[in-house]
Amino acid sequence: MRRPGFLSGAWVGALLTAALTGVLFAAGGLAGGPFVPFDLFDWLARVLPGPVVTFGIDTMVDAIVLLNLGSVSEVAKTAEQVLALVIFLLGGASIGGATFAVLSRRGGASLRPAATTGALVGVLAFLVGLRVNPAVQGAPLASLAWLLAAFAGWGAALGWAHARLVATPAAKPRPDGSRRDTVREDPAGASGTGEGTLARLDRRRFLIRLGGATALVTVAGAGLGAYLRDDVPGPRRTDASGGGASGDGPAELPWSQRNPLPNEGAEVAPAPGTRPEFTPLEEHYRIDINLTPPRVDGSEWRLRVDGLVQEARTFGLEDLRAYPPMHQFVTLACISNPLGGDLIGTQRWTGVSMQQLLPDMGLRDAATHLRISSVDGFYEIVAIEDILADERVMLCYAWDGRPLPQRNGFPLRVYVPDLYGMKQPKWIERIEAIDTWQEGYWVDRGWDAEARMRATSVIDTVATESRITDGEGPPRIPVGGIAHAGARGISRVEVQVDDGPWQEARLRRPLSGTTWTLWRFDWPFEEGSHTLTVRCVDGEGNAQIEARNPVRPSGATGLLSENVTL
Ligand SMILES: Nc1nc2c(c(=O)[nH]1)N[C@H]1C(S)=C(S)[C@@H](COP(=O)(O)O)O[C@H]1N2
Ligand SMILES: [Mo]
């Protein structure tokens, strides 16, 4: 009779891998163990060629926009996480299939060789985790032991299932339609227990039972893990400051809840329905190469400065906080932000100007650039010349008066004015002084080497419910939104109704020279269907680019319109 081959193995492998996923997820919540499916995905995203990864991201962002699935930043992470689970499952299925094929060819015992295979896979999983997040693997030995045990268990279950299937031949219908009792035909493959009951189970029933059992483990693990951790829906166990190791004390409220914004009472009030001028911490977008943000222990963390310096040295968080702090309102945007997308936000950044730090870094004369790298393997290069020319280039340790949220780079990130987010490493751990320019992480993968933010303008609201009828002219509808051009500021915003002339909007005084500008146009409307279009001019007199360009390689351009029917 036929021994179980690749297909049965793939099926059993997939079932057991689903269960393993549940177990790993629960263990991650319990003891912070590594979640292999996400590590594997992050690792693949780093080692696959840039164009492949970029194509994947583009396709995903396009699909989200096209299908109108909601916030790109949120939905994209979810889509990636689902993909990561699918890849892990397919990997487990392939290994299961191959293991069954080999076991069935060789004959002999199944359990030991399969468990050994599992243990080997566990070691590989550990190495992948180390590569992805070398600095944040809490206790490497404990993590290795756990993965060895978990994957060996997975392998053992695979071998056990193989032995069972060998001992439980597929039931063949007899001519009279009844099923014959299964008989043990292959003594070599059986592990020798429970044959009495098993003899009555055919392979199909065994596989169905296995499916039920693994589904139970998967669901229980997922539930427990979700309950225990704080980066998925469920009870929140830590506050927004992530890392936890802050000197500010838990009672400290965000700065924005204790202070008015610097442009409070500005002459031009936002049109009703305009997005918040200051983005609440929890609503700021998040983009990075990690499925779950690295967790860095602030008390152990050090920033290492080396390379072309007199002497390598390190800075702790307290060392950096000892410098005179610098506060800046900053609008950050991702170069992958689609036109009018939500990968853009405005926060109050606090840190130390790089100009302050430079003298204490002991740079040698040959140093021309700084290579800034992060715990997740991300890196960017900043020219020392640019630092000397702009005191706003800074190392940032707080947003909104609180230690950086874990997802936004706790404990330290870089700010370079006028450039897209891809030039601003989060979770940094090392600054290396070098004597040449190099490509940064995304530049290496085909994106714009300079990544200067492009001018953009967006209509947030056509407030048809808030018509202005004050007798000082015709009734008007407030229209408003944002315009942004990096650190160049905005000098003019114009709105066009249908094919009419471009009309100037009013600009609200921005929070700073590096944030977006809220604009407002009180539109003396006429009933009917209309298309409103917006465009802007940056602070240096350059008009927003009207031609449509995709986000890759230099950031999206083009004008946005809104249709309204009155
Ligand atoms: N270490 C690290 N820093 C990073 C990234 C990353 O993947 N890893 N992504 C960059 C990109 S592409 C963007 S748009 C910004 C986003 O910052 P935010 O998540 O705080 O909004 O982080 C930047 N810094
Ligand atoms: Mo980005």
C-alpha cells in the first residue's frame, strides 16, 4: 500500500505550523519570545533585491488606495502581517511535505529524524531573528533554547503523524460499499501505541482530527497572545511612551495638553472638517521595515560614536538630555505617501541639535559624513556640511514632551529638515564618521538619493453644512486643507472651481517653518455639480508640480480635486 507522500506531509505540515504559530504568538506575549513568522518576513524584506520589495510595497499601497481600505499606514502593516503568516505556513507545509517524502522513501522510524529536522529549522529561525534585530533579542540563549524546543516539538509531531499514517492505511471502499477494517501493514513505521483504536481510524479521519486539534491550539495561542501583548487589539499594558524607561515619570501629560499651540488665535481659523493641525501621538502614521517595532531598553541603550573620531565613545539618554534641549514643530511625510494620503503628520520634536553634539564627538579632519544606523539594520548618511549649515538637524528623544513612542523610534531618532522620512532613522544606536557619501537604506533600493520633500496641497473639507451667510456678500462654503513643502514653507495656495480662474486661499500662520500650512477658501458657490482643485507655491517661489508622478522614486506629484454636488 502507498505510504503517505509529499501532499499528506504538506497538509500535516501546514496544520502543525498553524498550531506552532499560535504557540509562538502566545509565548511572545507571555515572555517576549521571538515571533518567527514576522522575523522571517522582515528578514526576507531585507535580503530580497530592492526592486522586488519595492514592487511589493507599491502594489500593496495601490491596492489599498484602489479598494479604499482605509488608512494606508494601518492597512499596509496588517496586509504585511497576513502575508508573513501565509509565507510561514507555506514554508512549514513545504518542509512537512519534503519530510514525509523522505521518511516514506527511507522507511524506518519517523519520530527521531523528524524531530531533528525540526530542531535544525529552529536554529535557522533563531539565526534569522538575530539578523533581523540583533540588538533587541533580549536573552539570546533563552530564545535559542525556546526555539529549539518549540521547533523540535513541531518536528516530532510531524514524525508522529507520519508514523500514524503509515500504520493506518487509507480505507478503500469494498465492492459492497462498506469499508474494510484497516490492518497494520507496515510494522516499521508504527511507533507502537494505541493501535487498537487507530486501526479503526482511516487516514482521512486521522487528518480531520489532527486539523481539529491544531485549530484549537492555533486559536487558543492567538487569543492568549493577543490578550497578553500590547501591540495588537486588547488591553493596553504600557502607555504610549513604549520603552518604559523614561525619567519623566508616568504622571507627565503630553506637552500639547499642558500648553496652547504657538499659533493659537491665528487670524485664519481652519475650515470646519480640516484635519487637526497638531497630530495626536496615537494618530501619527508609522512606517518602517519591521512588522513589530523594535523594543529597546532605554536604561541599557547607548549611542555609539565611532569611525573617523579621535576616540570612540558612547552617549546614554541622560547624556543627551543634559544638552540644552531644542523643540521644533515638524511635519514628517513618507516618500511613499500617495497624493492626499495619510502618511504625513505633525508633531513637536524635542532633542539636541547635532551642532551642539559635534564638538563632543571628536571628529577627525578626514570625516565628511555621518553614517547613522539603527537597531533594525536601517541606516542613512548625513553630510557634516549640512549639519554645520542647519542647526535644526537634531537627535530627537521626545515627541509631544514625552519620550518617543516605541513605534516612532524610542529612544532616539534623527531629524533632517526638508527631507522625506526615509532619511530619518528611528531607534538609532550608532553614528559612524566616514569620509565619503554612501547610499542609505532606501537609496540602495532604488529611491531618490536626495529625497527632498515635494510640495503638496490637499483639500480636507468642503464644509457644505457650515455655509456662511453673514450678509457681507453672497453665501459661502468654507473649503480647507493643508499645503506642505518640507522646510521651505508655503507662500500661496490657490483654488480653482471647474474651469474658472485660480483664486487665492487664505493661509493660517503655521506652527513653524517646517510644518504644513492650513489654508482656507470661503467659496461663493453656485448650486450644481462642481470640481474643486487646489495647488500651492512653496516659500521659495516654486510652484507645486502639476504633472502626475508616482511615489517612486522621488515622491508623488500632481494636483488633487474634490467633486461636490450642491
Ligand atoms: N530604523 C528605522 N528608521 C526609519 C525607518 C525604518 O524602517 N527603520 N523608516 C523610515 C521611513 S521610510 C519613514 S517614512 C519614517 C517614519 O517615521 P514614523 O514611523 O515615526 O512616522 O521613519 C524612517 N525611519
Ligand atoms: Mo517612508
